[in-house]
Amino acid sequence: MRAFKRADGLFEIDAMLVDRKPHDLLPQPGARFVPANEPIHQLGLRLVFDDALVVRAIEPYTHFAPYPDCPDGGRALQTVVGLSMTGGWGREVRNRLSGARSCTHLMELLTPIATTAHQALRGFLTGRPEATDVDGRPKKIDSCYAFRAQGDVVLRRWPALHRPESADIADD
């Protein structure tokens, strides 16, 4: 995955998946014969988003796939345009795209794309104030394991918001 800041102020991530086998592969009659070490799949997507992590556009592409129908599996990804890559992103992606609705490989790229988007924005938007909730609490707190309210990162960065781990002391 690669992230870019575009001249129009939006951001773009290009994500590609390539898989190969060490042996020849003919998945089934009617499928493409794949020689050993050649790509079975080489596909991906370009996702455009804004500084609020809202998806503005998505463009799937397929260079190689085992079945003739595979390239059409990316059409359903248009349903994520307008979604925010914040809390609930993965659940909403699965609700909209799982099963036979889309290409599984392309759908599964959307989870690490959100992670990449968060990391990219941090680098592109340095100097901006920390995002907070309505109570003024940084949104990063409890957003992942490292930023859990009981952890060392929160203790060092926001000591007033740190919540010590509750000790379970058994009375013997």
C-alpha cells in the first residue's frame, strides 16, 4: 500500500494484492491456467479520501485473476463511497460487501487501507490539533491496544486521563 497527498487536497491510497503458487495451477475447467510462480491474482484498488477519512472515490482494478468473472467483483465497492474510515468501518464494509456481493480479496484490502489512511494522515497533517470528542478527550484514547486508557502511552501522553488497571486481589 502506498499513500499520497494529491494536488487537489485529497489523499489517495493504492493497494495491491499479488498471490502466486510454487506449482502450476488450473483452478477448474474454464479458469485460467497459471504457471508456477506467476500471479494467480494481481488486483487492487485506488481509494481517495479527505482529511476526515471519508471515502470520496474508489477504483478497483484487476491485472490477473483466475476466472473471467473476477474483474466484475469490484463493482460493488462503490457502496463504500461516502463512508468514514473510523469506528465501525470494518463491520460496515462486511455488511455491504461480504459473500457473493463482491470480490473477497478486494473487500479484505479495505481493512488495512483504513489503517494506512490513519497512518498517512498523521504524517500529512502534522501540526494540527489533536482530534477530541465532545468532552475534550482525545479520540485516540481507547482506539487501539497501545492507546488504551490503562496503558503506558496514555499515562505518558495524557496522565490525567490514564485509568490504572484494576487489580484483582483474592482474599485467602
